[in-house]
Amino acid sequence: MTKASKSGGGGGRKLAPAGTKRVKIAISLPTEQVAAAQRAVSEGRASSVSAYVARALDRQADADSLGELIASMRAEDGPPSTEDYAWADAVLGMAGGSRSRAPRRAATR
């Protein structure tokens, strides 16, 4: 069941341009997630539950894109070396091994 609309739905990190076509869908979510979305609306952090969910989907899309970029960089150049991690630690003021030296795997699809 879908229904196109042209409603706004601000409150998100990325506001859809005026006139952006919207599609109404039905989804099932855990009770806790619905409560969190409703709380965000009642506290003024989202204009609607739809806006809250749209913002979450935007964030996931951004994370997916970043994961793909990292995977592509590693495919082209290989994983960071121990020296690369040491340089990053020094630049970030983390010298002295305050984090794990084990390279993290990039998300793959």
C-alpha cells in the first residue's frame, strides 16, 4: 500500500526540498524504536515520526557510502600499515598505544 504525497517533514538533518515526492509505506518496528521516535517528536527533536525515520535512513545511507569508500580505498591501496596507524596516533595525540593496533575491517557488501 503506497500513497504519494508532497508533505514536508522537517526535523531531519537533511531536509527534503519543497515538493519532493513522498511515498507512504507501512513497516513493523520494535516497540522500543517506536517509543524513541515518538519521544523525539514530543521533545521537539523531530517534526514527526516519519521525519525521525527518514533521518535514520539518511544516516544509514551515509554510513553505507563511507563503508564502500573505505573498502574501495583498501582494495586499491591495501590496509593501513603499522606505520600508518602510528602516524595517525601521533597526529591525533594518541601516541602511547591508547587504542588497539589491530586494523579494522571495512564493511563490505
